[in-house]
Amino acid sequence: MELVRSIRSAERTISDMQIKGIIFDLDGVICSTDEFHYKAWKKMADDEGIYFDKEINERLRGVSRAESLEIILEKASRTYSDEEKTQMMEKKNQLYRDLLSEMSERNVTDEVRSTLEELRAKGLKLAIGSSSKNTAYILERIGLLSFFDDVSDGTIISRSKPDPEVFIKAAGMLHLKNDECIVVEDAKAGIDAAVSGGFASAGIGSAKDYSKCTYHLDSFSDVLAVV
Ligand code: B16
Ligand code: MG
């Protein structure tokens, strides 16, 4: 009997686990701030005469500001000092925050809002797991600062995605085990982080067709079908 039970347990796949919580990435999942990241980096790169396009931008999804700059600088024709890099990051962040300041509740689609409400009504715990240090400001702008049970973000982590730290901290805040949570992500780096942390994952947008996702979402409301 014990043997049968342990074999059955070993046969369980991650998608069979009982899901009690959902950890949402922010930029590119809850709202389209990924577009603002692109615009701000593009302006910074153009002003410096550094080639930057949407394909390179894909590699910035989910990774920290400092790591994003290093990726952009791969195309630079000279090296930059640490002080110059700090100034470039500050310039990009100011451009980015100027765009964020124009945001309001209108920047969350009805689909996202109603799906979040339905998930809450189902009794699921909901958290944010974002690499961004601007997370609280964005949530405030879009009127969701007090909606989520917990927020794990770039201000409390030392390693950004694809390291699973931000999601492990989110699960801990929700008092759930990693395999009781699904991570919803638009970044391959975020899906890699979910996989290495032992989370189920749902890819959307740029990560939708990524082979490592547990689930592939065409649309945000599809998350209702996997919990
Ligand atoms: P910040 P997410 C990430 O947010 C973005 O995808 C990534 O492009 C950005 O570099 C990172 O946040 C840091 O953002 O400069 O605002 O601290 O997708 O994990 O919600
Ligand atoms: Mg994202």
C-alpha cells in the first residue's frame, strides 16, 4: 500500500498539484509597461548613438535594470565607466517614470481586472512577482496597490530573473509552497525562474510559445482555465 502510494506520488506531475496561489509578473502581464521600458531604453540608446531594437529589447524582459544596460552596451562602440553607467540608468529610469506618471486605472484592461476578481472569488491567493523597483509606483498609478495579497519586487531581491528568488519570496509571503503556486509570465527569463524554483508556469505574450511553460495562454483570462 505504502509502495503504491509512493509510486503514485512520484507519478504526479506539476500540473496535478493543487494550486492555491498565483504569482503574476507585472510588466507585460498585468499592464503594458513593457512598452514604456522599450521607449525609455530606446531614447537613452539613440541619444548615445547605440543601436537598439525590439529584438534586443526581448532579452531585457524580466531582467534587472543594470543587466538590461549591459545587454544594450553589447552594441556600444566604446566602454563606459561605472559612473557613466549609473547616469545612463538614472536617465532611462527618469524617462520611464515620466511615462508611468501618465498611467491610470485605464491602463488595466477590463479582461485583466475581471479575471483578477474571479480568481479572488475562487479563493486563490494573489501576489506580484516583479523584478522592477518601480512596482509600487506602477500599482499605485493603476489603482491596484492594495489589491494583491502580497508584492515581491526588485526592491527586496538580490538576484533578478532567471533566478527564482522573487517568486520564492512571493510564495513565502503567501505562506504557500512553491508547487502550490502558478507563475504567470511574459518573459522567458521569468519562465526559467519559475521552472528552477519548482513552480508551475503560464506563459503569455512573448513567452506564450516557450516550450518550458506548463501552460500556454492566448489571453489573460485563460488563466481561469488552469486553476
Ligand atoms: P525597473 P517584470 C522587469 O519587470 C522588466 O520586465 C524588465 O524589463 C526591467 O528591466 C525590470 O523589471 C527592472 O525594472 O528598471 O523598473 O526596476 O517583467 O519582472 O515585472
Ligand atoms: Mg514581464
